[in-house]
Amino acid sequence: MSPSDATKRSVPPVFIAKPVRVLREPIKRFPRRQFPQEAAEYNRRMSVEQMPLIRRGFQPAASKRPFESPHHASGEIQGLALSLGAHLVGFSPLREEWVYADRDFPGPYAVSLAMEMNAEEIRKAPGPEALIETLRVYHDLGWVIVKLAQELARMGYRAVPQHPFSRTHILQIPVAVDGGLGFLGRNGLLITETFGPRVRLGAVVTNLELHADAPRVPASAKFCMTCRACRDACPGGAIPDRPQPVNGVLKFKIDVDKCTPHFGSLLGCSVCIKACALNPGATNSGA
């Protein structure tokens, strides 16, 4: 199947071979002098408040709380995650392919979480406002992840938090796709029906048996495969015209070498998020 045929027939990622486990690329760190004060404060609070809890881990209670069924368990965990502040919640069996090659498999189930970023702040990208908003959501979502892991442990189940600002076990976007939160867009980001690409992702991996959500591909996904708004707006020209095979998956592969210099100099950039025609309220969305 050629890339052009795949674009017409399906929405990437299209599996052309068994996906290969990959090593995690180093987390992009900004020079401290570039951080706006508010962003630096969110970063500090995550480092001193959340990361020690995650490194320590969450010891499950001696006895497991029983659930009537995986469906019942998913309903309760979804309600709990939403009450803690998550905006989208999905469940899926964790595929080994989505675990980084240098990390142990933490499965068997993943609770995928998404939190919306404020539209007004993202519309100011590139600049400090978008970076501050990104760090705010990382911080707020981080507490959702920590508290959900704590609750799962109190119920007697293993809980391995996947904080968006730490060295996680899993690739967040494929797991979120499996959990029905959205699809992989041309810009390399998760595109959701509710918020477009304007979300940040996290997860908790657990041994509590959960009812899996089916991946969902909305009609707008086909539009994304032909729209070039993000590609045209990208300051580094890092978004390709066509999908290409990467580790057994046909997808739009962001050129990291072209993205990274602008990502750093523009304080996280976020231009591809801002430009996406599938943002709620955007014109020419194809919806």
C-alpha cells in the first residue's frame, strides 16, 4: 500500500507491519533564563510536589476491592477521573508495542487522560503565554494522575502513573488513540472531537480489569489527511506532505531536526496547535 493509497483508504496510523518498540527521545529542556516566571513556577511545583510521589510509587492495599464487572470498574474510574479534573478519559488494553524499549511492561490496562488547554492562551502562540498554559496544564493534569493512582492503590490495584513531564513507560498518543480519545493528526498530535489538538495527555497503567473503549475515527479525520493548515503554518517546515513508514506504522512523521530549533527558540512553539482547522470554532474545519 502506497502512502497516497493509505491516505485515501484510511487515517494514519496505518499498520503495515508489527510496530517496533522504540527508545524514548530525550525530553526537551529550555534554558532556565528563557522561562517566564509563571512557567518556571509550575515547573518547580511539579518537580518538588509531584515527582517525589511518582518516584516513590503507590503501594496497593493488601486486599482488592471487588467490582461487579470490567464495565462497572471503568464507569467508576471514569467518574473519579472526571471529578479530579480530567476532561477526557479512555480505557484500553496496553499493547507491548506502545511501551518504550528501555522500560518494563507496566500493563495490562491503561487509563488515558486528556486535559484541555485554554483557547485564548494558545491563540497567542508562539510566545510565553502558550508556554505558561502548557506548563499549567501539565501541572494540573499531573495532580489528576497522582490522585487517580493513589485511589487505585487504595482499592488494592497496581497503579503506575504516566506523568506528561516525567520519564514515562508508554507512548501517550497511540495509547490515547486505542482508548478512543481521538486520532493521530497530520501535525503528529492527538486530535480530539471536543478540543481538537488543544489537549495534553497523561495516563495511569493498572492491573484493574477495565472495559476497553473502541478507537473512534470521526468524519473530520479524513479532512485532516488533506488539510495543510498546520504544515503551512509550521515555522520550521517540519510537517510532511505525505505519510511515510516508521517502525511498521504508516504515519505523518514530524521532522524533529526541523522542529527542534524553532521549538526551543519559540518557547515551545504550539503554532501547529493554534493553526489546526479542527480547533473548536475554527473555520474551514471540514466537519
